[in-house]
Amino acid sequence: MNTKRPVIIDADTANEVDDLFAIVRALIVPKWDIRGLSSVQWQSSHYATPNTLEDSQRLNEALLFLLNMSHIPHPRGAANRLYDFGDDVAQHSAAAYHIIKEAQRMPVGERLTVIAIGALTNVASALLIEPDIASKISLYVLGTSYDFENKVWKKDDFNCVMDIQAINVVLDTEELDTHILPMNIAVSYQFSQEEMKERLDKSVPVLEFLLHCWYNHVDGSRVQRILWDLALIELLLYPEWGTEVQITTPPENTQRQVLVYQSLDVDKARKEFFEAMQLLKE
């Protein structure tokens, strides 16, 4: 009997460096059964490359190779956001159908964990193509912002604006178990280039690759980065390091309850990340 948590990671890996750090941390979790690592577009970005999907796909494949995990499915996702109109607005990709297949495999009463750290195009497409899978998925999202004092949502962060239709599909899907880490909570999870150079062992190929990607990204001169996506992985691993509260979805969406992270213990999460990277030397 497999007692590991079934997980799919859906990422716009080439967009920012934090995606790569988050993916590596997730891939080496012993108690997770990684069912897939899929790529997704970020084509609407002002600094988008000609084919953002392919750039993310190549990085996904590189990370899997460096960790000797190329056997993990790594389907391509959507190259563009959802269509604006028509009878079928979904992007029919290998990633969307892989989510559907793995959700349908889940036993009655159990859910597949989908971690979405980019635009929600692949997830929304899967829900549009096969709505019945909503009750078989627990979705963890990095995106939106939420003002807990004034009870106001915003959808103007990078992940949302890369596919605003997709975030609305997710928020409108009533049976979907939805957990959201808002950007205004994740913003405190910062690392410096100097501490990464000092604490990541460059003799480990995948860690050398992470450092290389930091230095050579389009904004590689940054000496400080927010590792947004990594914060979400840490909260999944250690839910006691954050507080989730039930919040009603935005007024323009189907009114239902979703779980929103209100806090993150940054010090514990930072410490855990470096400890986990040390294990890669063994």
C-alpha cells in the first residue's frame, strides 16, 4: 500500500529563479509520490522569451536529469493562456490531460495534490475539460493578494495576470479543495545571493545548477530574491509553520470558502531549506 502523498507540480520554471528552488525542494521530499512535473506558459510577461513554455520545459527536464529522476512524467503544458471566448476555451495540452488522468486514478475519498506555482492555465484547462475531477484534487496556489484587515482580494500579481481567466475558473469551481498563499504573505521569504553562494555545496550538480540559474537569469544581478514558490512548498511540508483561515472568494466569483495562508514562520522555513539541501550531499 502506497502511503506517500500523490503530488503533481505545475510550474512556469523559466520565469523566475524561485521556481527552480521550489521544484528541487519538492522533488526530494521522501513522503511525496511525485506523479508529474509539468510546464506552463508565462507568455504575457513583458520579458517573455519567444517560447516561454519550451524554456520552462527544458529546465524541468534538466532538474529531473540532475536529480536522477527523469522517470517522473514531465508533460508539456499550455503555450498560451485560456482562450477569451468560444465553446471550448481550454488549452488542450499533455499537462492538462495528465492532471485529469492522475486525478481519476485517486481512490474514492482521496485527493491528488496539485501544486501550481505559475499561471493556472493547465489546472483550469483540466477542470474545464473534465469538471468531475474537482472533487479529487487539493490545489495549492501561489497567487492573488488578500488584505485580511479590510477583507479585500486583488488579482494583479504576476501569476494571476498571466491568465486571469484561469484563476477565475479555479475560484469558481465549488468542489475544488483550494489553498492559496497570497503574495503579500510570501513576500517576507527572502534570501541573499551571498548566503546561497556560501551555503549551497557547488560540488552537488543540481545545487551548482541552481546557483548558475540565479547568476544567469535575465535579472541575475539581484543580490536579494524572494523565493515565493519555495515558501508554498515549505508550508505544505510543515503546515504548523503557517496559519490557514477560511475566506470567501472574491465577490465576482462563485461564493464559496477557500483556505488562505495568513502567516509563515520565515525563520523556520529558511533553516529547513538549507538543512534539506545539505542532504543532497549524502
